[in-house]
Amino acid sequence: MNALIAFIKKEFFEQIRSNKLLILLMIFFAFGIMNPAIAKITPWLLEMLADSLAESGMTVTGVTVSAMDSWVQFFKNIPMALIAFVLMESAIFTKEYATGTLVLSLTKGLARYKVVISKTAVLLFTWSAGYFLCYGITYAYNAYFWDNAVAKNLFFSIVCQWLFGIFIIALMVFFSTVSTANTGVLLGTGGTVFACYLIGLVQKANKYLPTMLMDGNSLIHGTKSAEEYTAAIIITAAITLSLFAASIPVFNKKRL
């Protein structure tokens, strides 16, 4: 247990020393500010463009914004923040393969499964800290300017998006134990998500896929109920746990 805690601390301080944690928190912070800001300035922007739009035959009437507009921006922007997270953290294993630093730790008696658990724990912490920072800022500004009660199933939709991020982490960890290169992790993770999107084009299959959890706008608008996401949550959780579980035996057999 002491070795596990020590390695988690080592990974966490590496995030700080490399400025990855700071940069990611800044990205999530920026998106948290951006969501209500875009909603707030939309009427002003339309007013500024009213004359040019009128010349094109379009009439701009009074536009009223609410917290709903800000939450729509949240669910549009959070995938971009997640992509930034994947790009910055995809080398958490492969960088050590290239430098050989893991070999030194393992020769000192550190069990391989503890490496997987430690790096997974750090990824989960970083994603959760950034995600809920973004959510908290957006929620606070929305409460100040408008009323968050306008968004239906808000907390449930937030949890669904967070779970999808954990699914992405499971993919990153698994492909990090399979591949020795950063490109392999990115291709494996991105390819799996893209495949889910393609399968999701079949209407009947969409409700069973992890990508269903990213459809937060349907939840907050009330066009879909929370019950419709049950199958996607169960399947995503099962796949995520299976990926984490498979990562350990794969990493145990990996040549470093």
C-alpha cells in the first residue's frame, strides 16, 4: 500500500511539474467562463448585426437568453475540453516506455498492477477536477444572471457527461497498455469513439452506446427522459470496468 501511495504521489507531482494539471484546469476554467459569457453577449451581437442582416432580408427581433442557452454551450464545449484532456494525457504511459523510467521503478519491486492503478487514479482525479470546475463556474454564473431551474434533469445530464469522460480514460489506459506509442493510444481511443458514432447512426442502436451519454442537451430540454439513458449507462459502466480490468493482465505481460 505504501508503494502504491508513493507512486500516486509521484504521478501527481509529475502532473504539477510538467504544468499539465495547471494548463488543463485553465482550459476547463476558460470554458466555464465562456459558457455563460457567450449566452450573455448573444443579444448584443445580434443587435450589432441587425443592420447587415436586414439588408439580407432577415429581421432580428428582441432576443431573450436564459440559463438554458448557457447550458447548451456547456454541452457543446465540454467535448472540446475532453479532447484537450486526451491530447495532453495520452502519453502518461508511453512517455515512460520511451525514457525507460518505468523499468527502474519495477526493478525496485513495484508491482505492475500498481502502476496501472496509480496512473488511472491520477487521470480520474485530473478529469474530475477540471470537469467539475467547469460545471461549478457555469452553474454559479447562471445562478447569478438567470435561474438554473429552467434546465431539466441538469445534475443527471452532468453526471452522464462525466461518466463518458471516465469511459474515455478507460480507453486511454487500455490502449496505453497495448501500444508503445502515443499515436497508438490516440488512434485506439479516437477510433473507438468514432466507431460508436457510426453505429449510433442506426437509431435503434444509439440508446445502447456510450456516446448517448454526451446528449445532455436533450435531457435539459426534456425531449428525452432520464430512463432512456439507463441502458447506455449500464453498458458504458460494464465496458469501462472491463477495460480497466483487462489493462492489468495486458500490462503484466508487456515487454518494457
